[in-house]
Amino acid sequence: MSSNVLALLAAAALASAATTNTNLQTTFPKSSGTTALAAVKTIAAGATFDGSMYQWDRSPSTCNDQAEGGDADAVFILESGATLSNVIIGPNNGEGVHCKGSCTLNNVWWTDVCEDAATFKQTSGTSYVNGGGARNADDKVLQHNGGGTVAVKNFYAASVGKVYRSCGNCGSQVARRSTFSNVYVDGAKVVAGVNGNYGDSTTISDSCVKDSSLCWEYKGVSDGSEPSKTGSGPTGTVCATASVKTTGC
């Protein structure tokens, strides 16, 4: 590849990064093109990657319906402190994005989610989901398997199962926290599913949630069996809400 072409690509990436839109958007963006990876792409610790609004996917597909996958089935793996921006994740992958430590997702979108859209594995700290959105997920969008906090703002979700789920049956269970600010959810089974018995907490504020439950509480387990649902709706402790509209938004 010539130095001129490399320079043009670098300039395009810089221009895209400079216009990253992390405001709430309720229209799914058009892709700048498509690219399919034969293997998962890793973003190093502390590094940033700007996808220039291309649709990124896997070829051959790693989607196996709702069968639980691993790192090898993802499109991107983010090491601790990595940032992924301006990406559309396509339908032909099982796991979307895996964050091995705390990470930042800016203006990341998922269409026709297979098993999970993003999985957070940090042991502590906060991962941020700024802007972006997901549509058409039979089950979970944001899966929180590690510890710490997942902070979501300006996120759009339509026709999904759970926008967020604190792992219900991980072998190592901890208290997990999640926050949702200025999210727009239309047609989800629930915004957040959390484990009350492990000290989870979630807060949903300044948001629009239409035709969707706000939160479900579970009794999580660590033996791999299925957790049981124990309640629904805000309790003020495990699940708290403030300024959430369900109509007129």
C-alpha cells in the first residue's frame, strides 16, 4: 500500500474520530461499507480503534443462535482501558464485543444480535457505553460477567430481550452495578436484569422506556444452573428509577 493511500486512510480515521457522535440517536446509522474478519480483532490495553462507521463482522459466521460462545466468536476484544468507536457490528458473529478489562464503547451499534452484543469481564472499575444502540436481539444486549460498574448513557435499543443482564450463573459471583442515563428503549422485555441476592444495584434515570419492563430481580447462582426470577419493577434499592417516561417521549 502506497504512502499516499496510508495517509488518506489515516486522515479519514482522524476525521471520523473527530466527529464521533455519542448523543442519543434513535435512527440506526447507515454503514460506510462492510468488512468481515476471519479472526477476532484485539485492541491493545489503553489503545483506541475507530471503525469509521463500517459494518464489522466475521466470515465465516460464528453465530450459533443462543449457544454460549467465547472470545474466539467475537468481532472485537478490548484489553483493559481500550476504546472502540464508530462501529456497526453485523449479524454474523456470536459475541460482538468482549471487554477483558474496563473499556469504553463510543457510538457502537449492533444489528440482529446473535448471542450477546457486548460482554464486560473487568474485575473492577467502570466500563462506559456512550451513545450507539442495538436492535433485534432475542436475548441479551449487554452482558456483565465481571465486577465493577457498567455505565450506559444515550443508548438506543429496539426489539431486544434484555438490554442489560448481570450474569445469573457465573462460577464466580460478585456485586455488580449498572447505570442507565438518557436511554431510549422501545420494545424490550426488560431494561436491566440483576441479582438481588449478590448485592447488585441498577439505576435508570432521565430516560424513555416504551413497551418494556424496567427491571427484573433474580436469585443468582454460581453452579451453572438457571437463576430464578424473584421480582420485577423498581424497589428503590436493587433497582432505582428517576424521571423515566413510558409515554409521550
